Amino acid sequence: MEYLVGFLLALSSGFGATLIGFDRDRAFYPTVMVVIALLYGLFAMLGNSLHALAAEAIPMAVFLAAAVVGFKRSLWVVAAALAGHGVFDLLHRHWIDNPGVPAWWPGFCSSYDIMAAAYLAWMLARGRRKP
């Protein structure tokens, strides 16, 4: 169920942002990527685990850097980072023990990230957004 909810929320967020005009600003998807990158840090704090927060610091830094580079250079980098974070979600539990992560989160976030990446890539490929 979490996969379906993530997919539908990403799709509706993407279409809604386009319809309203939020995504006309180049910063929209990089900002989404920044928020997504920081959520595992939030979960580490909710789980009261400084060890998990320290372990999450490297992947958070990588995805934050991708958001900045994508904003400055090409939104294709942001689309790739979103897709990469979707894969990271699925593998996360094998790499980092974070007690604050809800059981349903990896499936939800993975499907959200991959759908958001696909939507952004679709917009870029159609020329609806400048890369």
C-alpha cells in the first residue's frame, strides 16, 4: 500500500506543482530534493540515535550536494538524485541502522522519489522546463 500512496502523492504533487506554477521556478525540485535528503536525519533524531544521525550524515551530504549542483548546472542532476534516493531507500536498512525509520517509510519514499524523478525527467525531456 505504501508504494501506491507514494506513487500517487508524487504524481499528484508533480501535476499540482505544474498546474499551480510552483515548478516554474528552477529551485522547486532542488528544494524537494533537500527536504528528502534530510528526512533520514529527522528519523535518527526521532529514534534518539546520534549514532544513526552520524551514519546518515554522508548520504545526506551527497544528496544535498546533488541538489545544489542540479540547481546550478542542470535539473537532470536533480532528476538523477531523486531516482538515486529511491534506490537508496530500498537499500537503506542494509547499510544504516536507524531506529526512527517507520517500517512503511522505505517503500513509500522509494516510490515517491522514483515517480518524482520520472515526472521531472518527463518535463525536462518535453522541453517544459529548462534543464
